[in-house]
Amino acid sequence: MGFETSKLGAWDSSLFTFLRQGLICCDSHGLEFREEGLPENITRLLKLVQAVPEQEMEQATAEGSVVSATGTRGIAAWDGLLAAIAFLGEVTHSFVRLILCRLRMRWRDFWVVVQSNSSGALPIVTLIAFLVGMIISFLGAVVLRRFGAGYFVSYLVGYKMLREMASLMTGIIMAGRTGAGFAAELGSMKITEEIDAYRTLGISPVDHLVVPRVLGILVTMPLLTIYAGFVGILGGMVVAITVLDLSVIQFTGGLLQAVTLSDALLGVFNPDPAQRD
């Protein structure tokens, strides 16, 4: 099998694909494949293909008993736990260096995180907190109205939002919204080898990328929790006014009579729900 390419003009990869298929056909049928009339570039490519044959990738099959599979998963979980502990130690060490003024942090990244997690998160936090406050007030109104105690719905909304639901819903929202954003951003940097470039330049990725984000979350989370508590109380007030015919003064008076500042502080700073009673 030979070729005449004296009048061959421009060519692309489709020509090489055709010649590759012809080479495979000649090898399978025991025919001779003559490369003398081909362009020099194609000849080099064909020789390179013949020098490095294709390798068939065998798919790994899951073999073994249930005990071996469980052991493999246990080892993987243990390795993940060790990696998480090592990461937590690196972050803690970086924060200690920051407190001791031994770490130069990019404050511009910190303020970007604060902005994206404060004003950027206000719409979703407002919506969720307002709806949760309305739901709590409506459920309380349905039960309390049967006993003629609809006035105490302000107690229920105030306690539940300030002590429990504001911090819980804000944490879930920030974990889903901000956590996913951080994971996508750092994951793309990992794929494009930007994190490896930081290490090559002698820059700690934890100091440069992780510390500003964690510090920004620590600053904005208490503020968003307090904001979510007040928005939830506002949603409960709307339901109390429309369903129980309470006035704004009655709802506010009942709320201030039972709920104190310590309740709001417990919801923000006390991580143990068992100690909030």
C-alpha cells in the first residue's frame, strides 16, 4: 500500500486519522504499508505511534469479601480523619501566629470574604429567617388560641428564634452557600495547580487562602445570627397581627416581658444547646 502526495496541499488531523486506520488494516491483513510518498511530518507521527502502542486500561474490579471492603473503607476514613486533624492544626497554628503578629495576612481577601458573607448573604438569610419565624408563630397560634392564650405567642417566637432557630438556620445557610463557594473556589485552584505554585514560591496556602476566609466567617456569623433572630421575630409578629389580631404594642410588650438580652447572647455564643435551658 503506497501513496502519491506530490499534489497534496494543506492537511489536518483527519488525514493522519485516515492513514492510521490504513496502517492498522495493513497490519491486520499482513499487507505492506509504504511511507515513502508521505510528508515528513506524517511519517514522524506514524513512527511515533508505532513506537508507543496503545495500552488497554483495565477497570479495577471490586474483589474480596465484605470484611476486606469494610477494612478498606475504614482505612480511608481513618486517613481522612488524620488529614482533617492535620488541617485543623495548621489553621490553629496560623491563627496563633496571627495573634502574635508573626503572620502577614492579606486583609484585602479578608474584607472580600466579609462583604460576600454579610451583604451578599442578607437576601437568603432574610427570606429563610422570616419564613421560619412565620411558621413558628403560626404553629403556636393554632395551639394557643384554643386555650385563649394567643398573647403568649410572642414568648414562643422570641425564645425559639433567639435561642435556637436563628443560629441553626444561619449555620445551615452559611454551610451550604459559603461553604460550597469556598470548596468550589479552592478546588478550582487545586486543579489549576495554583496551590502548588504557592508552595513553590514558599507561601503557605493555609496562611494565604484559609485564614482570611475562616476569620471572615468568624466575624460575620454572630452578626448574621443576631440579624436572623430579629427578622424571625418580625415574621412572627406579622402572623400574630393577622391571625390573632394582636397589635404591635401587645406583641412587643409580651416579647420584652419574657425575653431578655441573655437569650439572644445564648443563641450567639453558647454552642451547647443543653446549657440553654
